[in-house]
Amino acid sequence: MWIHIAGAAAVVLCCAAAIAWTVTSEPEETAVLQVANPLAAGQTIVQSDLAQVAVAADDVATLGLVPSSGAGEIVGQTAAIPLAAGTLLSASMIGAPSTPRMGFVEVTIALADGRWPAALQAGHQVSLLGASDTATSGVWSAAGIVLALQQPEEGGALVTVELPEAAVPGLVTVETASLLMVATAPAAVPEPSPSPSEGGN
């Protein structure tokens, strides 16, 4: 009988340990600010333009996200770039409108019908892809922010995007007809890669 009791106790202890490990091993989350309504560059931010969302605590510092406790400091300021609803807010997105930002370029790209997301709008974060003979994989790609979208009567679209400067040499090697734009999950604005002169010494 004592053997059975001891065995049952061991099982209970193992289950408790497993539950405790599961709880403690779950990543910590922090509430950050998210754009609730589309914002144009230069538009004043009001409380209703902000929402809260939980993200992994490690991402807050890595992506430069604004904690939800900082909402009072954000309201009344202006959006520095177009921001789509759902974008996680970072400090670099707030301030006087300035595009392109340091380390980025502004490029208008012609896309054929069906080569961009149907619901595309200014502020959306996107990835551009295209066939390139100089790319190692045969496909050039770069992440950017949509600044403006025009759809000429003759078809297609002219999309103005902000891209990292480092992406431009690859862009000029891309076959124009192969260019494809896809929407990516809302996140912090990508930071420019350091230039060779800024590399570690």
C-alpha cells in the first residue's frame, strides 16, 4: 500500500513540476502601442488612433516599440511617415514628417496588374521581390514602407516606397516585369543597414 501511495505522490510531484516548468518557460509579454486607424504623414495623433497589443518582452527593446504606458507622450504628436492600421508603433515613426529617412531612399515602382496586394495603402509594410541574374538565389528582395499609390487608367500601379539605400543596387538589376509586391505583417519600421564606413572598427 505504501508503495502505491509513494508512486501516486511521485506522479503528482512530476505533474506539478511539469506545470510549473510550462508556466515559467512561457515568454514574458509586454503591452505596446499599435496604430488603430490609418495615419498620414504629418497627421496629429489622438487617443483613438492608438490601441494596445501584447508582444514578447524581448521585442520591445529590439524593435524600439513604444510601451502602452507611453500613450500620453504620443497623443498630440504627429506621424513622421504614413502608418497603416495594425502597425506596431516605434519612436522613429513619431515627429516631423520626413521622407525618405536617413539611410533610406524614396522610389516609385511600376507594377503590372495583379502584382500588388488589392488592399494596399500608404503606410503598409511590404516586401518587393523580383528576378535578378546578380542575386545569389536568383531573386532580389527588400522590405519597405508604402508612401503613396497611384493606379493609372491604362492599368497597373505606380507605388512609391521607402527602401533602404543598400537595396537600390539590387533593384536596378531586377527584370521589371517580374516585380512582385507582397504585404508583410505589421511591425516596427525596418532600420537601415549601416554603410561600410559605419561598420565596426
